Amino acid sequence: MIFVQMPGMLFALVPIIIVEALLIRRWLSLPYGDAFKGVIVANLASTIVGVPLARLAMLVVEFVVMLPVALAADHWHWKLGSPVLGVLGFLLSIAWLGPVERQLYWMIPAASALLLVPSFVVSVWFERRICLRSWGGIDPALVSRGVFNANLASYGLLFVIACGWLGTEYFKKR
């Protein structure tokens, strides 16, 4: 999924930087230059390092949980075809989708939308640390809240876009 989603994240980077910098500038009463400098550095770090780390964490979760379940199911001949297990399996395997060719049309955009959640968490963590250093003269609680809210706005927009992609793909198949 990293190869599917990373080009989109890079494409969205400039608009996200603009939106976040304008929001941060307004909320923290920063000059444009300071707001953009901090947001650019923070977003580059979170996109280049943070997003892949979030994917890696999800991949580790997937392998740690799904591999033993698959081995046990094979060994004890479990039937894993229930809808509940299908949903749980999908949620746990969003970082590395299996070769289910006929369902990838909806699985890829749905996984992209869901992978925004761990990316949001890692991005907020990375960007908060960087912005606290960039804007050292501002109350750290205000910086933390501003970074969180700016990321909430940008990731919310990305989530809406991913859900629109999912809806488009779903209805194209119907």
C-alpha cells in the first residue's frame, strides 16, 4: 500500500502545507514566513519518515496477528469465511493487501482511507516536536493544539477524498 499511497501523499503535500500554514499562522499569530517555514519542515519530515513508519507499524501488526491466525487456521482446519472475520482480517491487513483481484477495486481506496488514521497519529507526533522547536517562543500547549487541529483539518480532507475515491470505484463496478 505504501507504493499506492505515497505518490498521492506527495501530490497532496503542497496543498496541505498551504492549508496547515495558513491555519497555524492564524491560530498562533505567526508571521507568514515563520508559519510556512515550520509547517514545511514538519510536513516534509512526517511525509518522508512518518508516513512510512506508520505503514511499517501497521505491517508489523498485520504479520504479528495474521500470520499465527493463518497458521492455526491451516493446522486446525478453521473455517474463516464469516463476515465478521472478513472485516477484522481486512482491518488488520490494510498495510499489505492480499491478492484478491476481484475485490481490489474497493479494497485499495478503503485501505488508503483507513491508513490515514495511523499516519495522522505519527504525523501529529513528528510535526508537534518539530514545530515546538521552530516556534520556541510560543506556549507549547498552543503549538501542540495548533498542530493537532491543523493535521485534523488536512487529514480530514484527505479522508474525504479517499472516501470519494472509494465511492467512485464502488459505483463504477455496479
